[in-house]
Amino acid sequence: GSTIAVEAAKGFANAASYDTYRPSYPAEAVEDLLEKLQVAGVAKAKIVEVGAGTGKFTEALAARNEGFEIVAVEPHEEMQKLLKSKQLKGVKVVGGDAMNLPIDSQSTDAVIAAQVDPYSFSSRTPWESTLKDILWSVNDDHPRFRDETWRQVFEKQLSSTPITIQGADPLFTLPLGENSVNFTDWSSSEATWERFRSLSQITVLKGDQLENGSLSMGTLYTLGLPQFRDEA
């Protein structure tokens, strides 16, 4: 069966807060990804979303005109429940993870794992620089999206020759493409703090560590602009 790290199980226990304070995905980014996957405009295309969470990206898929047939795979029970409660058209929510997909072989047109990177905003202003410092100061020695170790999957394939790629039977031969879309999300100081608390490595903090983070966030709003930038 699927497994989930203890930190993730605890960090994402408040699925409602995660769903409320995490941003959605800009339509431009969604369209670009689906075009690269060659499913944009394909009616009834079968899509598997791995790590669907509470359905931030799932909602964007379900709202499109293609009428996608979507299987949303999520290992966290609370997130599963919340996603199911949305009753999104064309979406079947199941338990599982990337290593335990309840999907038949060669039964889907695209597999997607969506993630908004909360660490990639710019540092053009002192406010944004300090905000980034707060995020990066929390280090629990667990690999995070910000560490970009996931890129190694593609880089190792790129370093192979066409002959060795064929012999190795790799999971990925080449990345389909790369693009970034900048967008701005405006929030109050309270909402921004709750947003950060939805990050698992911050949610699991206790006592002084959590209080210090809250005070730092309040200071930022006193001194700077309440602007938070994302990259999808």
C-alpha cells in the first residue's frame, strides 16, 4: 500500500487550511503544461494526477472544456476527503502514491504531478528578501522541492547517449520542456502567515520556533509591502 512520511502526515493534517490559503495555478501555466503533454484540446483525454492534495490543480483540469477523465491519486486521507467533497466533474479520487498507482498499464494519456514552488519568488525588495530568508531558515534535513534534487531524474537521462538510453529502459528520456509563469497573490498578514503554516516543515514547528516565525511575519507587514510572489 501507499506510505506517507510522518512529517507530511502531520504537516498536512489541516487539509481545510491548506486548501484555503494555498494559491491556485494561473491559466497560462496550465495551458502551457497541457500543450507540452499533447492533451490540450483533446476531448475526454485520460489524465492521472499524482499527489493531487486537496485538488488545487485538479480543479483547473476539471474546469476545462475538454471534459478530461481524471484520476486524482492522493496518499493523505484528510486531503482525499476534502477533494472528494468537492465532487469535481470527471474526477475519481483514489488513495496511492507515485510508487503505488492504482492504474492499469498504458491506460492513460498523461501523468501530472503539480507543485507551486513557494521558494522561487523574487528578491527584488528588502521585504521579499526577508520573506525568503524566513522560509529558507527552516531546515529539517528532509529533501524539499526547493532543493531541486528532482531535476537529477532528467539530468541523468540527458547525460546518456541515445544508445544507452535504449538499453537502460529509463523512466524518462528527455524533459518535455520548461517554462516559468510569474504571478502575484495578494494577502493580508494573517492570511500570509496561515499560508506559510500550510507548508509541512512549518506546520510541524512548536513553541518558540512557531512563535518566532509568526512575529517575523508580523514585522514584515509593518515594514514592507504585503506582496507575495509565486512561480508555477
